[in-house]
Amino acid sequence: MTDTGSISQATPHPRSHIAKRLSVLEAASIVFCRDGFASASLELIAAEAGVSRQTIYNHYGDKEKLFIAVVKDLTERANAGLFAAISSFPDNPADLEAELVDFAMRLACNCMCNNDCIALRKLIQAEGRRYPELFAPWRELGPERAWTAIGARFARLHHAGYLEIDDPDIAARQFQALVNSDLYIGTLLGDKPSEAQVRKSAAVAVKTFLKAYGATAAKH
């Protein structure tokens, strides 16, 4: 007598449509970051994903469309960490400098030191000049949204008397540049900064920022 239950458990289920799509996207991210757009092939990506070349065509079409999908996916994943950090911005700080340092640390850990952000930066550096049209999703969804969101928070601190800022958007870009400056090269080369290194970088960034924008009579 056949044990149908045992056979059912032993028979592997084929991967779902969604699982294959995600597998291709992840494999494409690995191959594009490693080999660049020109050298990457659908055959290499298919082998990395464990699917057929036809499966890639079915889900994404050609290599350009797949690359654009990778850029969009990395940008959206990077944005998730970024906006999680921005949501913790100190709108009513009891200690402005200390709370901005904590915020800067969260911003660095969720963005500059995040694997998705690192992969996206490598792609932009390697391919942005040669294939600018492939980075349309990043231009639409990337840094401008972050600067606008952080700038809006700085505007609130300005109106509350904590900061003196003429252009919150410029201040936001400068703040993020200061936070990232000491960590950029190391993360690009694969280094993982320690918590102490991130805190030191954040503290220096905030001190420099407040020298430029700190209110002379901040409210507490």
C-alpha cells in the first residue's frame, strides 16, 4: 500500500512565481555589482539564480530592464532604512547636540553602512556615467527625497528656535555629507565601521553643523 503522505512530503515543491522573480533580482544584483553592466550576461545571472534564461525573459525581459529593476529594488530597500532613521529625528530635543548625534548615528548605520546602499553606490560609481539612463529610478526615488525629508525636520527646528537656517534643503545635504564623510571610503572598500567609529564621525559632523547653524539662543 502506497504511503501518499510520505511521497507528498518527500517531493520538493517547485518555486513559486514570486520566489523565482525575487531570486532573479537578487542574483542580478550580485552579478551586476561584481561584473558591471557590460560584462554581466543573462546566462551568468540565470546560473546564479538557479533558473533558466527563459525565466529571466519571462519576468523581466532584456538585460537593460533587469538592471533598471535592480536599481529600483536597491533604491526602495535603501529608502526603507533611510526613512526609518528619519522618523526618529529629534523634533523637540532636550539636548540638541546629543540627540542630533544619535540621529546621525542611525542615519549612518541605516544608510551609509547598509549593504543595499553600498551596492547601489558601487553600481552608480561604476556605471552611472556610461549608462545614466539606467539609473532613472534612483534619480526619481533617491537622494532628493531624503534631503527634502531631513530639510523639513530642520525647518521645524529653525521655527522652534533651535537652529538658524536660511535654506533647510541645503542644510540637509550638508548635514548628510558631514555624517558620511569619514565613513564613505571605508564602506566602499568593504570595511564595517565599529559603533565607536560611527559615533565619533557623527559627533564631529554634528559639532561642525551646529557651528554653522546652531541658534545663538536655542530654546530648551
